[in-house]
Amino acid sequence: MEVYIEYVIIDNLVIDYLLLKAAFTVIGKRYGKGRLFLCSALGAVAALIFPLLNFNALLTAVIKILVGFGLTLFAAKYKNLKEYVFVTAVFLLFTFISGGFVTALYELLQIPFSEEISAGLVILPVYICVKVCVETVKNIYKRRSVLRSVVDAEIIACGKALKVKGLIDTGNALYYKGLPVIIANRDVGENFISPKVKIETYYFETASGEGKMFLIKTDKIKIFYDGKENIYNNVMLGITKKDVGTGYDVILHPSLSEVKNECVESVEKTS
């Protein structure tokens, strides 16, 4: 029994630390490791005491929630009440999700909670669950950030016009003979390809190696910011076989940024 108590303390110490760290990471709140460890230790002590209390399930759940509020309260200093409540809500949500995940996993594998091995193994599934939750939230935030940079645009080239969704990407630093390059997948590019169109082959370096695309000189690019039409001349359309992304059709060049007090902009680059 003494070994089991040690397992309980260690498990809850590690799990509370993981949950607190995950909550602060998701919110983007800075935290001190020492303070997080101390609060996790208090949570471990509370978890050890809970089984000794003769409370019904509802009262026990309420007390556990209050303990959660206490742990997040002392884990960091907050700018305001809203930030504190937000961190606590995420912490309690992750606690609920990881607890449900462990319960479902143990039931599926028929691992009894009463044995010491159950306590020894519980950290791993909690870690996996928390890791998945954090990465999922990060991807959601990333997607929302990308969508905020997506604008309506229109490509006019080779006597044709095509309305698209464009992503303003600061990472697109491609130029061809001094002209900025926007990148589209084949589905978009095929609308402008014909035997009479002059196509350039463009080789470029990427983080994963050398890349290749075909280039067409556009007549103009229209980009709409808050309903305002901005026109850009001297832009190359790069056509790639790979899908440029989800939620947009074209990766725009950062030089095609919003133009204030002007409706026409000629984009040029000099070395």
C-alpha cells in the first residue's frame, strides 16, 4: 500500500504539472516552472486526501473543481479576472478530457484501476492526450491566423480573368527578373495556359531543396481590401503542381500589400 501511495503522489504531481503547463501554453501565458511545480505538488496532496473524505460524488466533484481554481490562481500572476478565468477553464477542460480518455482506454484494455500497475501507467496516456489537445488548439489558432490574411483577388492574364482567394504570405520572397511572383496550383494556372502564351521555367531554392514552377506574366492583379480595389501591374504568376494550401487558391507576395490613398500600384523591385 505504501508503494501505491507513492504512485498516487508522483502521478498526480506529474499530471497536474502537464495540465497546468498545457493550459498556460494554449493561452500564451508565461509561467514559472518552480511555481507550477509547487502548485502541482499541492494538487497531488489534495488527490491523496480526496479518497479519505466521506463525501458523495457531487460534493467531491465540486471540491475538485474548487481545487482546480485554486491551483491556477497560485500558479501565476494575471493581468485581469478574464485571463485567470480563461486559464482555469482550459485547465479544467483538459483535466476532464484527459480523465475521460484514461477511463475509456483502461476500460478498453481491461486494466483495473485498483492495481499498482494502473497508477504506474497512467502518466503516459495523459501525456498523449494533453499533447494532442495542445497541438489541435495550436492548429486551430494557426488556421484562424491564416484565414485572417486571406483576401479576395482577381488574376487578369492572357485575356482572361479569374477570381480567387489569396493569402498574403510574408514568407513568399520570390522574384523573377525583379518582378514579384505569386504562386498558384495547377488548377488555377491551367485557366491561363494556351499555345500562344509565353511560359518561363523558374527554378528556386526552398528549405527542403530546389523547387520548380512555370511562370506567366500577368496583365494585372486586383486585390480587394475592405471592399477597396487595388490594382498591381508587373506581377508574375507561378504555377506549381503542389497544392498551395487550404482555404485559398493563391499565395500572394508581401509586396502586394494594402495601398492607401491610391487605387493603382506598379510593383517593382530593384537590386
